[in-house]
Amino acid sequence: MNEAAKNDSKNLLGFWIYIMTDCVLFASLFATFAVLRNNTFGGPTGAELFSLPFVLVETMLLLTSSFTCGLGLLAARQKEKTQVLGWFAVTFVLGLSFLTMELTEFNHLVNEGHSWTANGFLSSFFTLVGTHGLHITIGLLWMIVMMLQVAKRGLGRHTVRRLTLLSLFWHFLDIVWIFIFTIVYLTGAIQL
Amino acid sequence: MIKITKKQRPYTVGFISSAILTLTAYTLVVNTTFSGWALLYVILVLAVMQLAVQVLFFLHLGREEKPRWKLVSFLFAVMVVLIVVLGSLWIMTNLNYRHDHGGLPNETDEFIIHDEGIRQ
């Protein structure tokens, strides 16, 4: 391995370790949610508040964006500039649609009087799902920056390395969402 | 029709199997052919399967060269996550059990003594 490739692999490991610590952050939020999920203070439960078909569409949008992000990275490794811009644009649109749906849901809940101040269940729900949404927002901003870089400077070694980190981050956010979908939304609908 | 190249294959396999796993979990919960704890465990297993699929096909954890630092840090993170989540649930469920069975402290004592079969 030459010096440049060695540095890139160290760089990748560093970012990977950051992602692992982010997993621990999400774990503590999941634990909080799991503990507080029944503390509705007489208010409606998750089964009454959430629309499962709506959340399924959100899930599919994010999963597809994770897929197109991977294809974008492959195109970047093959130095296909137009394809990279195309795939990342698709990823961006899918991610933005996901975020819009999430904010629509939040807005709807707050307007109906089910905000984070209502009870422990909703506090932990908004913190967990909101933190994920914040990560998605940062990912989308990062994606804009990367698309500008690719458009302006082309696919140099550093740009491809940054795209690798971005797609790692994006795949990670989809993995976190699988658990939000399962533990918050699906589990909430099961009668125990 | 878009042709799938050899390098795109892992992503395509990961995408299709993730979609199938998500739809399976969704259908099971919506149709409620069975419910309760059994259904909860089934959808949790489906989520963990999807985690494995995405870690292998999207994050390519299986194709790392030695020394496998990414795998090591991943396994450590999994351990911490399990301790935090399961530990919190265990402690808080137990705490909840030891509180609030009736208005007075001795009523809770009576409940636990009875529930654990210490005195009939």
C-alpha cells in the first residue's frame, strides 16, 4: 500500500469510529424511548398517533436513497462525473422528501396538541426521531457541498475519499431508521 | 433498461432484501395474523436481519483486510449498545415493579411479598 492509500484508510477508520460512537448516542435515546414508551400521562399511545402507511413510505424513500447513494459512490470510483452527480441528486431528492415527510408528521402532532411537552413518551419520541432528522439534515447539507465540489473540481482522490465518508454516513442513517421504524412505529402498533 | 454491473450487484442484493424484510415486518404488524410478544420478537429478528444485510452489502464490513479494526470497533459498539438498551430496560422495569402498588409503601411491600411467594 502506498502512502496516500494508507492515509485514506486511516481517515476511513477514524470516520468509522465516529459512526460507532454515534451508535452509542442513538442507543441511549432508544433506551430512553423503550423505558418511557408507555408513560403517556393519559394521552394517546403510539398506536393511536402514528400512521403506519405514511411511515412505510418514509422508510422506502430512505432505503432507496441509501441504494442510490451506493451507486453514486461506485460511479465516483469509476470517475463517471455525470453519473455521480445524477445519483447523488436522486439521493438528495429522496432524502429531502423523507425529511419533509418527517417534519410534516412532527408539525401535525404538535398542532394536534401532542408536542414533546405533553408526556414522557412524546418527549423521548421527539428526541429520538428528531436527532435522526438532524443527522439527515446535516447529511443533506454535506451532499450539496460534495455535489458542488464534484461539479467544480471533478473526481480527484480527496473528493472520492469524502464521497466515501458521506455514503458511509448515509448508509448508517438508514440503519438507524430501520430500528426507529421497528421499535417506535411497528412495536407501538402491537397489542401486548 | 438499466444493466446491473458486477460491482452494483452487492448494492442491488442489499436493496432488494432490505425492501423484502421491511415489507414482511410491516405486513405482519398490519394484518395481525398473530400478535403479542411473539410478533414483537419476530419483527425484532427481522430488524436485526436487515441490520446484517445492510452492514454486509452497503457498509462492506465482510470485505475488510486484516487487521479488522472496523469489525472490532463495530462489535464493541454492538456490545455497548446492548448493555445500554437491555440494562436500562431491566433496571427500569424492576424499579417500576417495586413502586406504586397501592398508595402506601406497606401496600407495595405486601404486593411484592405476595407476588414473589415469600408468604402466602
